[in-house]
Amino acid sequence: MTYQEILTVVSRGRGSHNITAELRAVLARAGIATGLAHLFVRHTSCSLLLTENADPDVRRDLETIFSRLAPDGDPAYRHDLEGDDDMAAHARSVLAGSDLTVPMAGGELLLGTWQGVFLWEHRSRSHRREVVVTILG
């Protein structure tokens, strides 16, 4: 059995946005007990992230690391049509990834105690993002 739904997430700008509760609601609507939840973000300047959900310092530190790997406004970038964060956001998206697959059983995500699913916005300003959730069971 397969179920698919598109989640809309409005980001507040750069940073991580916990979407675990929204994902659990999709699982409940799907009515599939055992299988896989596949998530795919339909954008090139944000990512999906499976990481620590208890201490926000982990996600802040990830922001610090990525700002060093792909700094805003680097003069070597050619692609800056939408501002200083344009190319940096694309690079961060490539580095972090655009999809996740999480196993499920008993209608629940089999996440570890400290894991959460996040949309990671790489742009400075707020955006409306779409996450395709496909449940296979």
C-alpha cells in the first residue's frame, strides 16, 4: 500500500524547523502500520535533516559549521541573483540533502529518543516550502 501527501511548511528564515509532529499526523492519516516514510523537499535552497531534537545548540552549531563551509556573499560566487545568501543556500542544500527515509512500525516513526525531523531553511528570509511525504507499507 502507498500513501502520499504534500506538507507545506512556512519557514521563519534561516534555521531548523521541527516537522516531526506534522509528519506523525500524515502517518496517522495514511493508516499504514509498518513500512517506510520517505520525505523529499521540492526546493534547492533548503534541506531535510534528521538530528538532535532536545538541545537546540546542536542545530545552532550546525548553522555555524555550514556558514563556514558555504558563507553568504563569497566574492567567488557567480550566482547571486536573489542576494548574498543565494549561492550559499544552494551549496548548503547540496551538502545536507533533500530527502530522508525513516522506518516505521505500529504506525509510528522508529526514531531514536533524541531524534527529530527538521526542515532546514538555508535562506535568510521566510519561505513557503513543500515536503512530499510518501508512505510505503
